[in-house]
Amino acid sequence: MRTYLDFEKPIAELESKVAELRALDADDASVPISDELKRLESRAREALEETYSSLTPWQKTQVARHPDRPHFKDYIRDLVRDFTSLAGDRYFAEDEAIIGGLGRLAGRSVMVIGHEKGSDTEGRIKHNFGMARPEGYRKAVRLMEMADRFSVPVVSLVDTAGAYPGIGAEERGQAEAIARSTECCMRLGVPIISVIIGEGGSGGAVALATANRIFMLEHSIYTVASPEAAASILWRDSARAQDAATNMKITAQDLKAIGIIDGIIPEPVGGAHRNPESVVRAAGDVIVNAIAWFDDYSPDQIRKERREKFLAMGRES
């Protein structure tokens, strides 16, 4: 069954009625309900289009967190051939919140690294809801350095509420690990293409998204802190997360306007979870084209372009 968000209740009611009429039509073709079915389908479609044409930042946050939204493993399954996962940071342990490995994207060798949240209860626990510990970022550094050594482009798929804030993670140097990963991104001589596929939260996202090109799905978010965390910091009240989301400029549209990201990947009406295959294909096309842009660049040019991109952020034109 489809999972509906709070603001989708009117849509849920209409689509539920549509499903009931379709079942009735299938069971008893003698009942003349085709006209009513078409009318309800039209109303449901119009309600969906109207709702998603004017989502608030908080509603986009809810869509970005939708449990049925395609995750890292879905992108790997549909886009990357011969994917070989590479595990462990060679210091402490394997972190399942970040997955990385080599594969072929449109016939080109790539190093793909990203957050995996998990798609069910068991998976979410295994992957720690996509919140990486220090060993996850140290693994990412190891894989990025490997990609640089063999001149393989890096693709990062970001979907995390933020790095894991547990005591053990802090004891093992969480902040240092994030900083090292960010610094590693800056010095690579191969192109890094990053896509925010859901949530891009805090330094936990930046550690993998310090890239030559940064794209966001239409209803994803990218923020210095989750709305709940920001509300707790600013007003000491996490219940004001909606106010924080509204004022923080976290949507793809806001971030494109101020030059933080390079492009927006459209989603189907109703969000990526309604047609995951089309979103994954669209993201793949954008990634392939972005990588090809750097085919004639030298390693030094790639580093310089990336460095200048980030130095230019926040400057007035």
C-alpha cells in the first residue's frame, strides 16, 4: 500500500475511492461506473498536481524523507553495472551507513559512494538510518584516494539527516573524519559529481558533496542542520522545525537561485517515490553528462575548478 504524508490526506481519500471503484468495476462489469471512475481519477490527478506545484519547505522535507523514496541501492541496481562493494576503513570497522565501490556507468568506470538509509526496519537498523560514523567517512576517503590513483571519476549520492552524533562516534573523532573527507574531496584530481537524492544534512552530507557539480532532486533538501536540530539551537524547541525549514533556504529551488548547487533533477508529480525508475534514469543521464564535461580537463584544472566553485559561494556578484 502507498504511504501518504500528512498533507496528502485529500489525495489519499480520492485515490482510495478510485481504487474501490476499480475493484468494483473488475468484480462486476455490469455496474455502469466508468464515468464516475474517470471523474474521480481526474480529480485525484488534479489534486496531486495542485498540491505538488506549491509545496512549502517543510512539506518538501517530508517528501525528501518519504520511506518509499528510491535509496542508494536502487540507483546502484538500475544504473551501475558490475558494482563491486569495497568495505572497511582499515582503521576500525565497516560502516554500513556509507556504501562505496567500483562499477560501470554508461560503459565508464566510476567510483560510487553514498549513504544508504535502508528500506525496512531491519535495513534501517543495519544502515543506522544513513547516519555515518567516523569509519564511514574514513572508508570514503580510502575509496576516493583509490579513484584518484586510477583516474576514475567519483559519483556521490547523498541521503542523510547528518553524521551520527553518538558518544562512540565522537570518541573516535567524528568531526576530524568529516573534515578529512571534505579535504580529500578538494584535492582529488578526478571529477566528483554529487546528487542529493533525499536529505543532505549538515557536515555529514558536505563530506561527500564537496564536488565539481552538485545536483539535487526536485523535492530533496540540503541544509546546514536538520530543521529539528536548527529549531532546537535557535529556539530551544524542536517543535518549531517547520519555522526553521521555512527560513533556512533548504530547497533545491532556493539553493539553485543562490548558486550553491548546479542543477535540479525533476521528479514525477507526487514525488520520486511514485515513479522511482524514471527518477533514477534522469539522475543517471545528468551524472553521465556532468562527468563527460571534464573529459578534456587535466587533474590540476579539475582541482582548480572545484576550489574556485566553493570559494565563490557567498560572494556578491
